[in-house]
Amino acid sequence: MNKGERSVWDKLLEWGWKLESNRQWEDTQATLTEQALDRAAEAEPKVIDVMADDTDPNEVTIENAYKTRWIWYHTILAIGIFFTNILLTAILVILAVKL
């Protein structure tokens, strides 16, 4: 065998490595394509219907009554907290002026 010649075994190994290399390349490209498609699907805007679970206000049901009471209860609490904060701020100002 001359110095520049490759043996059949070397050619066979090179051919096997090329096949494996091509297979890994295709697997990687397929994975990257799937990931890109997943990201594209996630990027699409999702439509959320916020009124889907709302009930008709004219219907008298336990759930509807609970929602209405919950809204009024928290509205009254928010007003109470607002006035409490005003009173606390006034007390703070009075103490700051006196001291």
C-alpha cells in the first residue's frame, strides 16, 4: 500500500462517520424546528373570554347572589380603608406640626 492510499477499512470508517454525522445533524435540525414551531404557537395571541363565566344579573341563584354580595362587601371595605388612611395621615400631620 502506498503512502497516499487509504485502506478499505479507513474508507468504511469515514463513510460510517459521515452517516452518523448526517443523522445527528438531521435530528438536531428536527429538534430545532419543533422548538421554533412551539415558540411560534406560544407567540400567537390567546383570546380569553372574561365574560364566559358571568351569569345573567336577572337570574336569582346562589352563585349570582354571592358575586353581588362579594362586590358590595369589598367596595364598602375599600371605602373604609380609604377614610382610615385619611385619618391616619391627618394624625401624622398633626403630630408632625406639634413636635
